[in-house]
Amino acid sequence: MSESANGADPGEHVEIVRSPTERRNGATADIDLLPTLDILRRINAEDAEVPGAVAAVLPDVARAVELGVAALGSGGTVHYFGAGTSGRIGAMDAAELPPTYGIGPDQVTAHHAGGDPALTRATEASEDDERLGAADAAPLGPGDLVVGLAASGRTPYVAGALRAARAAGAATVLISANPEAPLRAEADVHVGVDTGAEVIAGSTRMKAGTAQKLVLNAFSTAVMVRMGRTYSNLMVGMDASNAKLRGRLVTILVEATGQDEHDCAEALAKADGDARTALTALLSGADTSTAAEAVRTAQGSVRDALRHLSAGS
């Protein structure tokens, strides 16, 4: 059987893509004729449209957040599934949550088509494997949440994960840059951000990728806030694994309580570095062991722990 010059089988099925991100952008049609600064201005002008497009779908993001809170609040887990840029954004978000908010490493997990090697070296064929997505989602079930990340809204790997998850009783979310995403029917919630044509046609690491990062950061941050993993806007669940971060926790305690640095450092030491216990003790006047038990009862929420202590006093 003959092959074309680039090694492709001429009889192989070729998918004709018509998603919004594949269209040509009239505003950048002459970008290759422009001087450097004007190229950057065109890119920047297109990037500036993304926050407004995200704002338009915030009600859908809120619905996704409620599903995330329900999953983690009931002892379930959240799983991101994506390929290419989308998968890498998911991996970054999931990796940053445990040290930032003190959650378990398995509570939010990212799955990338092609596995870990694809995070640093593109393996584009992996995203076409629906069976691979289904296999990666096979362990999930009721109480879990799957978040599919696909700029086009049609990636087979993500399709396999969403379909397998729904069949197993898990909740499903799709985050795309295509309001008419073919996979929207596979999700309980579709966050379809209308980012339109890319600066470079089909280069979804640009506006679509920016939108997915904004949405996913907002989603996970809102879930953590709703789960009581912050006190005000302070990272009281942060994992202080080095001296710099332990110093930051002392600063957080000073800002949250108004008490002096020495007292906050002492409270943090008594709490074995757990800022939530230290903060609860400082604000309530309770001893460390009582504060720690209140935090455990409140599943890590300082405000709920303080309410519990106040009600018992």
C-alpha cells in the first residue's frame, strides 16, 4: 500500500474540522507582514477578549463548582481529562492544589492523553483514542466528578472519559472553547467559552488555552473556598514544607488575627505547623488540642470550627 510523502496513508480517514477555533481570524490575516511590536499588539488585542468571554459563562462555572463541592464534600474525587494544551493546563491546576490548600494528593487528579510523557512532548495520536479515555476513567463511580477539557469540544480521549464516567454514575463537566461542542450532551454541565477564531488559526494554546486556564483556576479556587480551605482570602491550608513558607504562615496568622508575630509563631509551633489549628486557637482562645479537634470536626474549615467552639462555650 502506498503512502504519501509525509508518511500518511492516503486512504486514512481525515476529519474536517469546523470548530470556531479552527476558523481564520480576519483581524490577524496580515500578521506575517507586521513588525514585531504590531504583531504583539494584535495578539494582545485578541487576548483582551478572553476575560469577557469567560464572564459570559460564569453561571455555568458556578454549576460546575457546586458539583465539585458535592463530590469532595461527600468523600469523592475530582478528575481532569484532557489532551495537548488542555491536558497540560489540567495537570498544572491539579498539581498546585495540595500545597496551596492542604488537600490530599488524590482528591483532584489530572489525566493526560498519552500519560506523563505527553506533558513535555506532544503525542497527538493519543487524543484520538476514545478507548484510552474510557480506560483511564474506569475506576470512577458515583460521588466522583469528571471534568473534560477540550478546546474543540470533540476530543475522542475526553469523549471516552465522559461517557465512561456517566455510565458509572459520576457527575460530568465539559470545559471547551466551542459553545456548540459536539460533546456537550455527554456532560451535566458544559462551560462553552466563545473565544472565537485564534490569532493563528487552530492554535488553541492561545485564546482557548487562556480561557481554559481562567475557567479551571476559577473553578478549583471557588471549590476550595467553598470547602473552607481559606479564611477570608488567606491560604490557611497551605502546606508549609520549607522555612520560607513557614514564615509566610506566620505572616498569614498575623494578618488574620492582628496579634504579634511572636505569639503567632508560638501558636503555629504548638499546632505542629497547622495554620488552621493555630488560627482557631488564636481567635477563640482555646488550647491547641481543643482547637485541633474543632478543626477536624469542621473538616478543615476555620470558620466552622470557630462556630462550633462558640456554640459550645
